[in-house]
Amino acid sequence: MCGPDLIRNARSGLDTAAHAPDTAPAGTATLPRPEPTRTAPRMDRRRILTGSAAVGAVLTGIGALGGASEPAYAQAISRIHPSRLNVVNLSHAIHTDFPVYSPFVLEPNIVQTAHVDEDGYNALKLEIDEHTGTHMDGPWHFYDNDDALRTDQIAPDNLVCPLVVVRIADRARHDLDAAVTVRDLKRWERRHGRIPRRALVAMDSGWTDRVLRSADAMTNRDGEGVPHFPGFSEEACAWLLSRRDIAGIAVDTPSLDPGPQSVGDPQAHMLMLGANKYGIEIVAHLDRAPDSGAIAVVGVINTKGGTGGPTRLLAVH
């Protein structure tokens, strides 16, 4: 659970805290017939949560930290020289066999519905869950209220933002449920300076190889079916929300929360999405992005009323 100081800060909605110094540093009749639309199993993750009421109280005071001023990426992007521009792809390519976090996410179904030699053009039909591949979790994904942002309502300024990469791969090799901690965030700041305003804070746990291998390797369930993979700790999320002004968080695993918490007590989801921040899951190749100094371009599908969506995530530096 969060420490009492973090809880108090979250409850109070410290608008000024984000700016205050911190003491620690995708036919024709000849084409295959598309499979019928499938219905997802009714898995209400909110109903299996423990302690949701308490988290709701914590979120009351958090809200959106800081006011909209100049774009947060303006200063960082000014340092990027055109002749030395590097663009790193941080997203997986979605295909029919791409692993998903079942039973919460449907398997993708992609079929070709037109061919150049028969129709004069190529086209694919995409039947894809919003939360497939590298994707965004928007606030409405977990909160069914008017204030929870839908995907198309997320401010564009928060989709082009400074990228912060926190690396825990060494620890995750030994602890499969490793979590980003407040200590990790403070260590990053000691090396690179204060986390920039409206940053996307990403966890590099080295999970990309597992995602590319199989669904079983990605979710890493034990004999009792409990998944095991890294994520953000509750304390780290509360600290970011009360002490820093961020756009969202990102992970290279199937959930913002570490595996066991993701199915029973997803506090990282509850805190971040409840504060109208977004999360990006199943990010790829974070080891190719710099720890600091890059700009994240979050190319999420602009679905009206969306709870999230497949995302082309790029790091520009």
C-alpha cells in the first residue's frame, strides 16, 4: 500500500507540488470468409478489485496536475538537430497471431478482403480489440463517468512529450514481479535531472523478447494461472501524481501493474487512469531509446469515445 505521506499528498491534490522542489533529488467471393464477430467473455476486472473504494478516495484530490501552458516538449525538441535526427520504433506490428492478455483481450482477426489482381486494390479487414499489441489504456477504460477522458479527448500536447525511460531489466531477470519504485524514479532524477513536465515515464524491463516469443512467455502464468511480469508499483504511481506533472506511464509488459496485481488489485491502473492520465502497454524495444532527451510521439488511434487503442509509439532524439 501507499505510505501515509503519499496518500495525504494525493488526497490534497497538490497543484503546486508538480512545480515545487523535491527534497530527494490491415472481397470478393473467392476470398476467405471473415470469421464472425466474436464476443468477449464478461470479465469485469473492476468487480474483482480489492480496496477500490479507498483508491477512489485517493483519486478525488489528484485530478490533472498543472495547467496547460507551452507544450512540454518545446524545450527538449529544440535540442534535436535535424542532421542527427534518430527515430526509434517502440511499437510491435499487430498480426493475427499476436499474443494477447486473455481472457481480457480478444485475439486479433485480420483478413484480406480485396486483392489488386481481382479488385484493383488491396485491403484488409481488422477485427482488433482496442487493447491489442502496443496500445493505450485511456481513463475511460476503468472509469465510467463523464469526467473520464475518452481517447479522442486526450490533449494532443500530451501525445508529443518528453520520454523518460526507467530501466529495471537487470532486476526483472531475477524478480519476475519486479516493479518500478519511488527509489528507481529518484535514482533516474539524480542521473538526468528532474522528470520533465508532461513526460511519458516508461519502464524498460526487457520483456520485448518474451512478447515476440509467445503469449505464454508474455503472460508468464504459474501453475495456478497467476501471471508474473513487471509493472509500476502503487507507491511510484502515487509519487508521480503528487510530486510530478506527467502525461502518463508506459510498460513493455501486458499491464501497467505487475502480474499478480493486474488481475486482482490493479492500483497502477486505478491511480493513473483515475487521474485522467493514460498508460501504454506492450511497448517494444525500449532498450533502443535513450534514458532521457527523447521525445515520445504517441500515435494512438483516434476513436471517438474510445477506451484506448493500438498505438504507434516513436521515440525521436
